[in-house]
Amino acid sequence: MADLPSDAVVRAWTRLERAHRAALGDVQARLKKAGLPSLEWYDVLLELERAEPAGLRPFELQKAMLFAQYNLSRLIDRME
């Protein structure tokens, strides 16, 4: 069995995750305040821009996305 991470490592990862969540929350709030789409929209658009000319099927798009998107079909409908 592998050794467990030290308390310092666990604290560092916890702080990093909290900072990540806070930063994403701040960015999302600023986008909303400015009347702009959410980060998920930009994530979809980035992956579609990177795709081959044939595009991506929804399951391929979901795999490629940075953000977890459980309602991808609804997001695509809203974007359309």
C-alpha cells in the first residue's frame, strides 16, 4: 500500500482547491455582472474551434471540455 500524504501536502492541496473555487466563482460572478456568458460557454466555443472541420459529437465535446458539464445538451440548446 502506498504511503499516505503528509499533513502538509493535504493542507496544501486543500488550500489550492479552495483558491481555485474562489477564483472560478469570482470570474463567473464578474462575467454575469457584465452580462456575458458563463465560462462553460467559452469552454464549448474553445473546443469547437480546436475541432476538426467535421466538428465534435456531443460526447466528444463533453470529454474535451475543461469544466464538467452534466447538462451539455441544454447548454448547447441555450447557445444555439
